Amino acid sequence: MARNRTIHGVPVDLATIVRDIGALLLMEAGLMLLSVGIAFVFREWYTAAGFLVASGATALVGYGARRLFSEAPDPLMKHGMIIAAAGWFVVACFGALPFLLSAYVTPESVQAAYVPAGAEYSTSSIQYFTSPLHALFESMSGWTGSGLTMAAHEPSLPRTIQWWRSLIQWVGGVGVIVLTVSVLERPGSGSYALYRSETREEKIHPSIVSTVRTIWRVFLLYTALSVVAMVIAIRLSPYGSQLSTFEVAWQGLNHAMTGLATGGFSVTDNSIATYNSPLIEGVLLPIMTLGAIAFPIHYAMLKDRNPRRLFDDVQTRVLFGLFGLGVLALSVQNLSTLPVAEYGRAVGIPPWLGVSPAQFDAIRDATFQFISALTCTGFQSSPIGSWSAGGKLMISGAMVLGGAAGSTVGGIKLIRGYTVLRGIRYQFSRVFLPANAIVTTRIGDRRLSREQMEREFSEAAIVALLWVLLLGLSSLVLVNTVGVGFDYADALFEVASAQGNVGLSTGIVGPSMSPLAEGMFVLNMWIGRLEIIPVLVLTRALLYGLEP
């Protein structure tokens, strides 16, 4: 089919893109309709109305796009890049409608009823979503798995809104796995060659269908196991022992979903710090880690029934190595700043450990927060805003790097960082070799020729450089818009969290933050989720079209 013709007056390339984005909107409308059922269960009639209208509007636009351009040809790789970039943004925009509409139609008296009994605040956080920017921020944070929030007090949200926040992170986690292992072709290669077809453009629909089925099976299995583990851990904790069985199950379900998806949205007031439970934190560590390991590795491990397959992957080995080094370094940093940081939450510890409660919590917080940062989950167990600048910078570095390519995490990705380091070593080693020497090097289980290594190194370095440049520029904008009490370490931390799709915060992000900074963060989360290159491809297409 000729690519230079039009369909209903629209260029065929654009028709293909719009049709497939319409399919994404139809799926999103289905998720909204499912959430209407949740609203009925909890008798949240106003929220049900908001979701129902949002679902209808989203379905109407999606169906219209699908029907109008049904004759458009299948997408090629260049279309897949643009569908991913534009589709993620459009889905986030429509995903804001349930927040916005629910906030507008719910009377103040009903909103007040959502505030938990005995809370020190008297208004529901749903009020903040009457701002379209706040609603868009929350939706983008959810769909990109970022976890930063405009909801000052999550327990005061309607149950349906709590569910919607967790659901979009869970589904978005699967979406980014599909993006990296199907649309971007070569999971784990670390190069931005994975953003183009190797030798020719190929149709992407068949591979995506089979890949999605496999990923969903693995993801559903891990989700079920995570829910069971979290429910048991919460029930056994001192905080959870005071909750009803339903509340324990509700919190376990939501935290398991957002933990495995490395999203980090919570249904408690202070994230995981609410529980003040080493047991719950310990249960979350493997859940977050599962989400940060490349899903093709999970599939291979489960298929062969051999856990050793995990460590056949270079990214998994690097991930666990960084866990050890990072926790050790951050523990030393935290122990050296005990008079400054807020540790010592009076959790009972065995006397034979020979440490004070403050020392125990300094190590405990270093362990949980570093792994939460490197896996890009963003669950928070400590008031990081009170930490030293050194501790914040260590956490920022973990958020910038992120976990494995082909997983649910954000950041630059481990394989790119590893490739850059190997490339630097390779470049230095060449100084001592003759120009005509035949040189090969290994990255994981791949042996690369000189030309391949130089290409991989340059491409990984380009993506990393673009990422860091955006990080630096955004942090300069933020440090000039934040209020008194925050310094550059706080600003850099917050931008790294947004762009790395993490969700940890020193206290800058919230309903009272600058609209300029909030809008910038929406873009940071979107660009960070897509790893920059698809956004550049979309920008190029908007300016010059899809022709070479």
C-alpha cells in the first residue's frame, strides 16, 4: 500500500499513528469502566459518575480514531516509536479525567466523609484534583510509574481514586516492559541502535501480541505472590494488627501492585514509613527487586525452572553488586550524620546487635531507601529531607542509573552505565595497542568487535549524556523556583526522582509547588519514561515529517 496517499484527507503515516493511539485509548476506557465497578462496590456514587463520563469520553475519541482510520496499514518501526511517545502522553492526558471530574462533581460534604476518623486534617486530598495541572501530574506520575503525587494525604482519597492510581501504575509497568522488549527490539543491548530496525523496517504487531501474553502471565504470577506476602506482613506488624481484615487486604493489594510495578504510589499517609516495620520493609525488598530485573530473564528462569538463570544476565549481577556497594556506602554516610538526620524511631532491636536504635535505623533506612531508589520504586521509609547532602546525592545517583533494561524501572538503565564504563576502559586500553591490532571485548555474554564496541559505547554515551543534560537543566530551573529551606541537593534529588520515574521526595513536590516546576516535572516524567530518543523522534516527525 502506497505510503504517500491519504485516508480521509490525512496522510497515511499519521492515520496509522492516530488509529493505534485510538486503540490505546479504548483500552484505557476499559480500565476506567472497570473502576466504575469499584466505585459501585464502595458506594462512591459521585466518583462513579466521574469515571463513567471519563470512560465514555475516552472511548468515544478512541473508537472514532480506530473507525475513521481502520484502513491504515500496519505500523513500521518508525511509527512504533511515535506511537509510544505520543500515545503515552495522550493516555496520561485522558487518564487525568477521572481525577478532574471526580473532584468537580463530589460535594464538599461528601469529600469530608473520606477523611479518616481522628486525622489531624479535615479536608480530602481529592480537592487538589480540581486543578487540571494537578490532575495531569497525578496521571502522568501514575502511567510513567513515577510515584510523585499531588495527594497530600492519600488515605483521604476515595477508594476508587486509590485504586485508579495503583491500577495505572500496574498497567503502565507492563506497558514499559512491552515498549523495551518489543517496540525497541533489543532488550539489554544498551545502545540507541535498539531504537531502529537493524536492517529493515519490520511490522511490530505480531511480536507485541505474543510478548504481551508472556509478560502478563509472569506479571500476574508475581503480583499474586506479592499480594499474599504483603497481606501477611502488614497483619503481623504492630500497625497492621490494629486494622480491619479488609483494610489489611486493601493496603496489601495496592502496595503489592505498585511495588512490583516499581511505581511507588501508596494508600498510607507517609508511604511505607507509616508502618515503621522492618518486616514490611524486608518483604518489599524482593518485590521491588523482581520489578527491576529484566522480564525476559524472569521468563527464562521460570521456563527452565532454574533460578541460576537470573545470574546468567550481566544486568542482574550488576544490580545485586550495586545493592551491596550502595547500601554499605549509604550506611556509612548515614551513621556519620546521626546528629543531623532524623533516625531512631524506637523500633525494638535485639541487644546482641550492639547498636543503638538510631544506628540500627540509619543502616535500615540506608538499605531500604537505596534499593527503593535503584529499583526506581520510590517507596519511602525515612524523612529524606532531613538527610545530609551527601546522602541525598547518593540516592540521586541511584535514581539516575536505575535498574535493568527490559524491566519496569526508569533511569538511564544498568546496561548503559555498564557499557559506558566498559567503553572507557576499552578506549584507554587501545592507547597501548598498535593501530592495526584486532581487539574484541565482552559485554555480558556478547563478544564485540572493535567497530561494534565503538558503536555501542558511543550510542550508550549519547543517551546517557542527553539524560544528564536534561537533568542538569531541569535542576537549575527547579532550584530557582523552590521556596526557602531547599538547596541545590534537594532540587537535584527531586528532578532525578521525576526523570528517573522513582517517586522519592525531599518535600518539594506537592500541591503548593510552582506551576512552572510542576509542568516541567510532567515533561520530565514523560521523557524519562520513554528514555528520551522516542521523544526526539516524535519532535523530529512533528517538524519534518516521517520521510528520511
